[in-house]
Amino acid sequence: FASAPFDCWLAERGLATLDLRIRAASVNAARLADWLVDQRGVRQVIYPGRTDHPDHELARSLLGGAFGNMLCFELDGGRSAVNRFLKRAPGIPFSPSLGHTTTTLSHPATTSHRYVSPAERKRQGISDGLIRLSVGAEDYDRIEAEMGKGLT
């Protein structure tokens, strides 16, 4: 199976700025993780760049201090809190596939882990209130403002 030449050209062109986009998104993710910790209704923030993450030192040694752009946060109130967040923060699109240049989110309990038993999800730390974010490289203030809408 081979990709079309135009698709290959687009992928190669994107590689030229990949490092810049990853660095910008990682900085945004670290700032957002720190901001989320202080927000009302957020039960926990899971980001390996935070010193309160159980594998922070391991991540530091493996990743050389670059912790990436993926983070999770859990809302008090479970699924109804997630639904409310999704309605109030339309500028952060729901996406079952993460990794865009702009911030997107998913709800593991109804996407990637929807066929996993509730007991196994609980064992893995995946509650109905957990949201996974793929933080993008857009302006940080826009991300924070949209997240703030969702958390009100």
C-alpha cells in the first residue's frame, strides 16, 4: 500500500516545522497543567511534567525534560461535568484521534476505553470525569480562555 504523491509531499513539508510545533505545544501543555490544578471543579491533573506526577522523575530522565503535549484532567461530577464542559468550550473540539496542531480533546470512557469494563477502567484510573487533551501550538491565552469557559 502506497500513499499518494501529494499526501507524501504534505507530510514531508510538515516535517520542516515539526520541532517548532512540538516545542510550542509542550510549553502550552505545561502552562495549562499548572493552571488547571488551581481551577474549581478539577479533581486532578495528570501530566508527567508536574512534580506531583508519580513518574515525574522517570519521565524527566527518559524525555530529557521535554514532557510533551498530552495531559489529562479529571472533573468532579463525572460524565455530566464532562458533558457540561464540552458544551461550554466549543473552541476545543472533541476528537477521537488526537495530534492536531490545535488543541483537541477526547473522553476515554466513551472513546478509546468504551469497551473496557467499568472495573478495569477504574483500575486504570479512567473515570467518567476524565478528559484527555492534546494541547496545540496555538496562542496559550486562547487555550486558557476556552478552557475557562468549559470550567465555569
